Amino acid sequence: MIKRKEKAMEGQRSFFQDPANRQWWIDQLLSLRENPQNFESLAFRLYDFQRKHCPAYKTLTETIANRLSSWKEIPAIPQELFKKETIFCYTIEQAAGHYLTSGTTSGIQGRHYFLDPLIYKAVSLQGANEAAIPIHRACLHFLTESPNENPHSSLSAMFSFWAESNPFPSYFWIQNKTFCIDPFIQKLNLDISAGRNVGICGTAFSFVLLMEKHPKSLPLPQGSFILETGGMKGKHKEIDKKEFYQKLSSYFGITQDCIFSEYGMTELSSQAYSKGTDGTFLVPPWAKVLVIDPRTEKECQVGQKGLVRWIDLANVDSVLCIQTLDIAIKTQEGFYLIGRSNHAPPRGCSLSIEEIAFFENTHR
């Protein structure tokens, strides 16, 4: 009897190990735009799988009823648990790789393991398309490291997926922990002179560093865009978002509605995007964000402030529901991100670029 049960459990575990099933899951996720009613059944299916096969999640959900009345009731793992436990449905030996959180402030890095990067690649590309970011109509300049330089960066991986699918040239401008500003400026000026559409994507502090090191403006051709990520708060500097976007708009000669903001994290596979200074963050059809009142654990009403909770159906190998310490206001269509809770350490990709800037200033 025990052997039969173990065999059945192993059969369930192997479902997402089958490449055909992983492709089927990708197809299901990408079809949710046309079939949003399927979100809940897919969420329950993934939840049922993960609570049986992810040890940390199994422990958390042991006291939860087998049947939930809504996907909103799916229990969340605290984001910080990725720094303390292995959040993975398989053995580490089976992982094809992992992404690391920044760990800049605490020195402890969380790990997000995956069996293969194909699901992350699919949703990274389609997520940008859902947000109408013209990644396929511009020469892309990434103010980050490439995956060769930093193989455990989820941001570098996402940008590399964009580069692979882009018919125009793409470049990564952080090499050997150094932001190669002069070569970047030279290549960018060639693109500008030729009238090519340009997309410049990087962390918030990479743009700050660029504008500090090269104060002369760089007006981009019409049809160009900027994408920033990583948040406004860090160890050494803080930037007001409205002031920051005004500077970006003036420096690059583009309107603020050509500036996108990406909100994601290493522990997730999906991203939210906003457009312009006052943009509401929206998520793709295979993800949901709840703004939770930490005092009641209930979902906030429109206009109320709470903590961001993600339900990400692309997170097949770890857990689909993650509770963050990011603060947001619930809006009619999505959420407006405020920042990080005062009780939580700063996080995000911008901290990495700050380290690079610090390295440059102290190792000349």
C-alpha cells in the first residue's frame, strides 16, 4: 500500500518534469487573456501540486482545508522565507539552475530554483507584449550585466530573453562590475544619428549614475522608450519618482508616457508594469496581485493601502503565492506601488548597481 502511494506521488511530481506538460502549461497561461475564467482552476491545480511536493509549503499548508472557495484564499509564503528555506518541489540536484536575490543589505541571498528556464522565458516575453513595451521595434541597450557576467540574475536572464527575440542589435553595458558609460554613449550616439528607435532598460540607479557621469542630454529618436526597474530606495541615495521621471524625460527628450517601470522580484517568474509617473501597475493574465491589510489579512478596498501579495501561475517549480513587504494602494485596475515597509530591509536590483557605483568610486 505504501509503495503504491509513493508511486502515485512520484507520478504527480513528474508531471511538471515532462517537457510536453511544461509546454502545455505555457499554452494554458498564454491563453488566459482569451479565457480568464480558467485562472482559478489552474491556480488550484498548481496549489494542490505544490503543497504536496514543496516541503516548506507542505508544512505551511498542513492546517489548511483541502478545498478552498476562491483562489484568493490560497495561502502565501513570506518572501523572506526564500532566504531561510529551500522553496522547491524537487531535489536541488534536479534543478537546472537558480536565481539569487540581491542580499545586499543583509548579506543573505535567497535562491529561486527552476527545472528549466523555458516557462520564465515565455512569460517574460509575453509579459512585455501585454504591457505594450516595444521590445521588438528598437535597438536594446541594457544597463545591466549579461547572463554570462551574472548567471544568477533573474533580471539579466529576462533581458537576455528580450535580446534573443529582438531582430535589432542588443547590448549589455555592465562588464567586470563596471558600467561602461563611454562605450555606451558612443554606440548610443551612433543609433541616434542613424535615427534608430532605441530602448534603454536598466535599474533606477543605473540611470542616476549615467546622468551624473554624463550630464549632457541624449535626445532619443521618436519611437524610443525607457524601462526602469529596481525601486527608488537604496543604501546611499533616495530618489523621488516624479522628479526622477522628469529628469529622464528631459535628459532623453521623450515624453513620460514613453517611460515604463517594471516591478518584479527574483522569487517570482512574472512582472508587473506601469507607464508614466502616475501609472498603475498591471499584471499579466496569468498573475494576480492582492493588496492585503496586514492587521486583518483581508483584501483592501480600492483606495486603501496594504501589502502586496502575488499569485503567479508561472512559478511552477516553487510556490505560486508569495507575501511581500512591499506597500501599495489598491486601484480599480491594479495597484499603485508606494515602496518598501519601514520594517523591512531595502531590496531590489537597484542595490546591485549601487554596489557597482561604490566599487567604481573606491577602486580607481
